[in-house]
Amino acid sequence: MRVKQYMQGPNLRPYLHGVPSELSSHAGLLAALGVRRAFAAEDFARAAARLATDAAGSPLPEERVALAVAFAEAGPNATPLFSFSAQSELLVLSWSS
């Protein structure tokens, strides 16, 4: 999945952010703060919508087109928002305003 390759670098930012592995020992605290273990389809849809809004009708550069494709491909395969798997990596979301 293309999103996996983007997770290795900062390319999902400012739309989606991963929690550094160094914080995995604080999983309980992160969960209490509302950090989920996986992105949901809704997260990818919101990120794609924000990407479109940020473009403001201008053509996207090639790297942003690749990011939009990654969001579109990942959304249908994402964990539903109501699901929670202890085997997943911790992830956090950020929407810039």
C-alpha cells in the first residue's frame, strides 16, 4: 500500500501524523488522550479534502498528486473508525487550520 511508503517520511504531513515508536511505551496515556491505533477511512477522506482545499483550484505538484492517490487507495482498506486493534501501530491525526 502506498500509504506505508509515505509513513516512512514526513510526506503525509500536515494532513496525517504518526506517533514515533519511542512513545509506544506510553500507549495507555496516548489512548487516554484520544490517539487511535490506526487511521480510519474517514481520516483519509478528510486529509484528501484538506489537500484539495489547500490547492485552492491550482494544479497539484507531482508529489501531492501521489499523496492524493495514496489517500484514495488507503481509504477503502482502512480500519473502520469504531474498530480498535491492539496489534496496530499508534497513530495520531492533525488537521491544520
